[in-house]
Amino acid sequence: MIMKRKHQVLQNHGFSTKEHTGKQTTKVYDLTQYEFSYSAEETQRILEILNHSSEEAFFEFKITKGMAKKLIKGRSQLGTFQNVSQLLNIDGFGLKNVENICDKVLNEKPSQILKEEEFVQSKVLIFKKLVKPRVEPQIIKEMETLLAIDVMVGGLSWTLLDRHGVLIDVGYEELLSKGQRFDAPKIYDKMVSVARRIPKADVFVWEERANYGYLQKAPLGSIIIAMKLAQMRGILTALLDIRQEGKKGGNLFYLRDILVSKLFNLKVGGERICGLNLADQIMQSEKILDWLPPLELNNETQEKYFSIDKVQRKYISTSLFISLAFYQTVIENNVLSHKVLIEG
């Protein structure tokens, strides 16, 4: 039935619809006029899946890794698909490819795909509760690079991803050496120097740690450290705002630390661990977590990471987790990661 409808649409636009006779025939399509023959209900389902699925979710529909990557790349370049015909604008996609993908989406029944109401719930969870300010669709569409930063009293680490989630670079900067006295003017000068060496990016993200209620019964030393850390973060926030070039800080986002903890299972007995071993495995492009695709990175970046001192890598591991959590949940709209947060 579907095939007959496809042939009718082709005939309406002057396309050849000869049945296969064993001889190879060449078809010339006018893609500007082509309309797929799916019903309104079928089209809605196709677009819902194509616009919200991660690479892992596409596998559930028996869509190959190569096709899944092209779909995700096309989605990031073209924006949300409004009709099935837009898929023809993806590099390497022809009519046969698109029809094959759409038929798989309609016929396969994946076990891990989220139901519509769960997806709506996950969007509320991510955009209203765990990330602030709200990430506007235009920012996602225009983003070319994402820089995740983690600041502690001892040092600052960062992780740089491109728009496709490929790890470009990592880095660590010492802020306050062991035993060094906290001198505000010197720290400010240090932060200015470090900020200049941090790579430029379209989007900056770090964890929000503004809840200091736990310090009410903390030792004086912990309180002093927390105050120093707050000063450092405040200075860096101001410096990053200056680098936004008139964007009014609109591209600086904060994750609640619960997001990273849940996604990467970093809470043990109520305390958060650094997760260095997990980070090392991720940096080796191993498939560790069900929701997280293997990390893409070049050999140079991988070698740089593993050449860094273990203590410094602990800092970098946090910025790595922040970058992947933000990219997968917000930029990539990875429904499997959303499911972890909903069920966690």
C-alpha cells in the first residue's frame, strides 16, 4: 500500500516509476517538488523520533551508525526537521535512504525509546530544574564550540568540545599552590592571566555550587576554603562575561551538580567521588555507560590527557563530566540520558 502511494506521488511529479526488471535504470528526481507519501500521523511520529533521538536511540531502530551520525550532523546544521523532505538536504541522503529510515522508524519497536509523556517530563527536568538560564534553541543551532570549566581552590580545568561532541582539547591551570597564602589582588591577577589562556567558545558551562548550607556545621578551615572558592568563581564569571562580546552573559550556563552525579554514578555514601578511573576509560573511547556514546577524540588530545599528572587529571575529569552531561542532555537531546535522570 505504501509502495503504491509512493509511485503515485512520483508520477504526479513526473518521476519514473518503472518496476524493477533486472536492468539498471537511472532516475532523475526534482527534489524541490518531491513529497513523501506518509500520512500526517506517520509524519508526526517520524519527525518526533528523528528530532529527539540520540545515536544510541537510532540503533534501536536498526539504523546504521553511519546513517545515525549523518542524521545527527544534519539536525545540528539544519535545525529541527519540519518535514520529511528536509532529510534530502543531508549530505549523502537520497530518496531510497530517507524512505528506508522512515520505514524503520515506523515499523521497529525499540525497547529503550522514551514515551512522549516521558520525553516532555525530561525536557522540564532538564531545562527548568537542572540547567540555568534556559538554553534557547538559537544558541544550540549556532553553537560551534562548548567549553566546560571546573574551578577549585587549587586549580582550574577545562574541556573543549565541538558542535558534534568531538573532544578537541583539555587543559589545567594551577591557581593556588599548597601552602600559598590567599592574596585577593594576586589571585585576581592570576585569574586574569588564566582567563586569557582559556580557549574561546560559543558556550561556557560549569557546575553551580551556590548552596552553602552544608557549611553551617563545617570546620572553620572548610568555611575559609569555600569563601576563597566563591571569590575565584566570581572573578572568573566576570571575566567570562567580558569575553562574551556584548552577549550579556547569555552563553554562560550552570548545571546543578546533581546532574553530573546521577549521570556518572559519582555519589558513594552521600559523598561525591572524583571518578578518575571512569574518566580515563571514557578518554580511551570505551563504551562504559548505556546512555553515553563512545567519546570521539584525536590521538593528540588523548595523549595529552594521559601525559598529565594524575592529580591534575582529577580536576580535568570533572570538567569532562560537565561537558558530556551538558552536551548529551541539552545539545544532543539524548533521551537515554534523560531517562537516567528521570529514573534516578
